[in-house]
Amino acid sequence: MPSRRAVLAAAAVAAESALGTQGGCAPRSSVAAPARFVPSTAGRPWILVVPHPDDETLGAGVLVAEHFAAGRDVHILLLTRGTSSVARLQINGSRASRWWGVTHNPAAEGYAPLTPETFGQARYGELTTAVHALGGGQVHEAGLIDGEVTVGQAKAAIVALVTSIGRDAGVYAPSWLVDDNPDHRAAGQALRELAAEHPAVYGDVSWYILPPYWSDRRLKQVSPYWDTPSNGQIKNRVRNACRAYAAWHPPHSYAIGYHSVDDMFAVIEPNPRSMLHK
């Protein structure tokens, strides 16, 4: 029986076909697909809310690169460092990694087992490397606890950053509708509530959708659309950001992203694109 990850990856590919992203075909799904997002050239600040390292590349890498290329002031709001990821157990050798193919032995491989703190530092390093590959941007940390992010905490973090950089900032977050990760849903719901409560401040908002949910039935409630690279430079930036999560060079980097969700990277790296909804 295929693994859950394999099923999710297959669903993502099926969703791409259903929405007509290959070969310029018209969408065949009942879900509407508006025209591709075109970033503003006005230079306004833009905030991407990221619950965990790698969400920015897997869910919105094209957006980050396009906004940077358009001259906007890009800010990444990292809510947690993702320290509860099962990848730490894989790297420490207490659980096998399907992607790595063999069980790690830290002593034999020449590195110390990762503590939650050093694991978080390594994940943060992967994110900053990926953001630089996408073109650049300032990373802000909320310092929240992985797996315990609340809507209230996410709202407070968003408000604090918007207040510090200006009221005209655009803000994007993970989908509140289809994403089953509790931290992702909290972040998406936080932005949804802020947009409803303060429309004059949060007038430019959208939600990005991670690959496992590209064919989710719940998307029929909204109108998802694709953001595809406008040129080869954008495509290569996203691919290079993916590779930042595959770098194995202990004690400097541990390929945490690929140990954790290699199936998602396998969808994005060969064909970079992002799906969003309003």
C-alpha cells in the first residue's frame, strides 16, 4: 500500500492537472482559476506569515521571489522554528528516514545528536538560506511554540509587525480553509479575522496553499489560483531555495526540510508554482 506521503504528492500532481497548469490548457475543474497573480511594483511592504521553516518555499516561494523582483520590501514572519518535527529523530538515528535511505548514526557520521535548541537553530539556518536564494527579505521571529500556536498569538504577531513597518503592507498566510496543521490554520484564521475586523489596514491579504491540499474538496468554497514564475530567473530562485533544505553538511546543515517533507519538495523543485486563494 502506498505511503500517506506518496498519496499526498500524487494528489498535488492531480490538482495541477485539474487546474490546467500544464501546457496552457484551460482549467477542467469546477473550481475557478483566475488570472495569475502579478505583484505590485509600487514598492509597498509585503509580509509572508510562515508557521515553520520550509513553508515559505513550499507554499509561497514563487511569491517571495516575484515580490522581491518587483521591488517590494519583503518581510518573513516566522512564528516558530518547528522544533517538534520528526526529522530530529531521523537525524539523531532513532527513526529511519525514507528519503535518506539508511538510518543515521551520529557518532559514525561525525556529529552530535541534535537537541531541540540546536535543531531549531539548524532549521532557522535553512530558512534564511532559502530566503536569500529567493532574492532576499527580512526575517522576523515571533518565538512561538511549535504545535501550540493560537489564533490570538498569531494575530498579535501580525499586528506587531504591520504596526512596525507600515499600515499599507500586504499580508499573506497559510490557508485557514484546507490546511490541517494546527499552526497553519491558526495563522490563516488570524489573518482572516484581522482582515474582517480592520479592512482598511488589511486590504491586501491572501492565503497560500501547500501542495498536499491542491486537490482538496474544500477548495470548492473559494476560487484558488496559480502563481507561476514569470521568467527563468524566478524559477531558478525557487529551485535553489528548495536545495537549501537538502544541504547535508553537519554541523552546519542537516537537510532537515528534505528529511521531513521530501515529497513536497519533489513536487515544487522540478516545477515551481504556488497556489493561493482569497
